[in-house]
Amino acid sequence: MRSSKTIIRLLVVIGVLISVYACIEPDALTDKNYTEWLSGGSQTIFDKGVGAFGTAFPSLTSERAKVHEIGDGAFGQTFVTAPALINPGLGPIFNNVSCTSCHINDGRGKPPGTGEQISSLLIRLSIPGTDAHGGPNPAPGFGGQLQQRAIFGVAPEALVNIDYTETQYAFADGETYSLRTPTYTLVNSYIPLPADLMISPRIAPPVFGLGLLEAIDEADIVALADVEDSNSDGISGKPNYSWNIVEGKKTLGRFGWKAANPSVLQQSAGAYNEDMGITSFVFPKESSFGQAQYDGLDDEYEVSDSLLQSVAFYIRTLAVPARRNADNTTVLHGKQLFTDAKCAACHTPRMRTKVNVAFPEMSNQVIFPYTDMLVHDMGSGLADNRPDNEATGVEWRTAPLWGIGLTKVVNGHQNFLHDGRARTLMEAVMWHGGEAQQSKEFVDNLSKEDRDALIQFLQSL
């Protein structure tokens, strides 16, 4: 446990950063201006309990704090079937009834247990080819996402069965471990499934810190790409570009498991529409449009412009939990192993947000998200074999690692990767392949003591 003096010193640092960061020219920032304890820069909170992912930026103005609170309330609202006085418009087909049903405590979802239907895991769908904007080609009769639930009197699109195959492996020192490979089967579909259907399971990711990731300058992200692997290190990440509905053009993708969403607003509106069947100015048509379940009504938007913007603002202004035990000797050793294994080549530790005088709380922050925001070939073991804009069927966005050590506390489980197949951090590491194959082999050859140190470092993030 940190001493009270240490906590006070760190809180003082935050107070100084809040008033200074936005005023420092980018080139003037040095190692003296930040500390790795503050994962979210001045928008870091010291909460290592169940609320660690759900707290607002500590320096919001009172006006912005009110907007955050409005968005917080909307994020937790449960939608019901129309007509209703409060929150009508659910469905007619849907995955869940509220944002928090998937992002519990603003954190990570998990795959269903034995005999359960999916709740915080969804299935993307497409067929070969692309849509008008170069994105995935929707499956006829099903669209771009499977909805396994429906309102009374309406047929859900299909149900999902998940079966796992366990395979035993051993580290170089002889210690054994097991990886489970999921197989997804769609059953009881309301119409026959397309013969060339491609599916991609996606677990609900944490939503804290997204505003800071959105605030990173595009040029800084693109500069990390090495598509042709010009330095011959085996790592060649690339940016993904997708259709930005609000701007009416392709822009850099930042969010989602394949970086196929360009903004927090579009990600939020897409979740309302696909997950709950709720329309907005971004997605004005029902997710069932063109299908037998469509009700044919030209309704008003089921979530207002202002409320949608408030939800997006809420997500943008969720703070990042501070590091724990960052100065522990074993943690520091694990950090060095993380670097030696070349994990940091994709999980870039430090980034900086761009200057934004209109939003000083977000401006010029030195943050430690441990992601490059690029997509990488992760090997055939993790492949969904489904292209998504410019990301191929073996490519995934580098997942941010900040806060990952608090998953068990906040969400009560330790399921990781895009579909939650990994049950521990070490399993997640050993699933890596493709561009990360050398990193996996490095870990495979570590001693038990070193492997434990690596995990302790990850748990400190």
C-alpha cells in the first residue's frame, strides 16, 4: 500500500499538471513534465476499486461536469418496447437493452458461460465484397451485425452457440498451460444463412480513456506505421481508414477491435443502432431496415441529438486509473522484459494528445495507453478471416493496456482478447502470433520467475 505522503505527492503533481500541461508547447515537454504513474496525464484518478473505470476527468469545469452527468445517466438507461413514456424504441431486433448491459462499470465484457446466451459479446456479419464506402459488405437479410434478441412477436435473427477446444502447451521450462479455441455456430436463424457468410465475434471493450485516444494527433499515429517493415523488425502495423458519416469521407479509424470506427460519436451512435435498435441523426434507419422484422414506420429519432452528444461526451471524459506499484522492483523487471520482448513496439507506452485550446482538460496531455492505434497481423490463431475496411482477416488493432490490471476488480473476470477466449493475461500473451510471434517465443523461453514478473508489470497498468 502506498504511503499517505506518496499519495499526497502524486495528487500535487496532478494539480500542477492540470494548470500547466495545456500551456506548454509540445516541443518543450521533457521527462520532468510527466510521470508514468499518471496513465491519463492530468486526467488520472486514484481509484483502484470497482469504480476505477467510471469516474469523470478530475478537472472538468462545472458546466462540463453537468454534461458528463447527463451522459452518465443516459449510458445507464434501459430501453423498452414502444409505446412507453420513458425510453421507448427498443428493437425490433437487438442485442441488449442498455449501454451498461455490455460495458458493466464502463469495463470489459465476457463470453457467456455454459448454457448462457451471449450478452456482452456480439457477432459482426458480412459477405465477400465491400459496401459503397469500402467497408464490410452486409449480409442479405441480416445486415452487418447479428441481433439474437427481439421484441414480442418478432423473430430474432439467430442464436449463437460457442464450443471450446482445449489444447495443452508447455513453456520451454516444462510448465504447462492450456489455450481454448472457440467455435461459433449460428442456429435457429429466421431465414437461411448466406452460404458465404463471414462472422467476427467482438467482446465489449472498456470505454474509459477514449477521449484521450481520440485527441491524439492523426500524424502521430500514422508516423508509427511501418507497412513495408522498412526496419526489418518483423512488425509492420498500419492505420485503418473508414467512412466517417458526420464528415462524409474516409478518416482514420481509432476505435473498435479493428480500428474501424473514426470517432467516439459514431461508435456510440452505432452501438445504439445495432445493439439496441435505437435510431439517431447519425444512423436514422432501424437496424432491421429492409428485413422482414422492419416495422415500416418513419419514426422520429429515438435518441435525441443532444442526448447522443451527451453520451459521447460522457465516454470522452472518463478518466484513466493511475498505475499501481510502478516502482516495485519486480514490476520494473517485468517492464524491462516487456521491452526486451518487443511488446512495446506495438503497445506503445507513451503518447501525447494534440493542443486544443477549446478543451484544455484534453489538451497536450502526456498519456500512457500502451497502444499505437494501428492494426497488426496477429496470426492465423486469432484470425476471424473477415476484412473490415482496410484491416484484413488476420489484423487487429493494438488494444490499449492501461487499466488492464484492474479488470478482475471492476468486472469480476479476467477474460481478454477480442472474443474473451483468454482466461488470464498469460493466455492472452501466448495467443499472439503473426507480427508478435517473436515476442511470444521470447516469453515462451523465459523462466517462471521472469514470466511472473512480466505479468506483475501488466497487472500494474
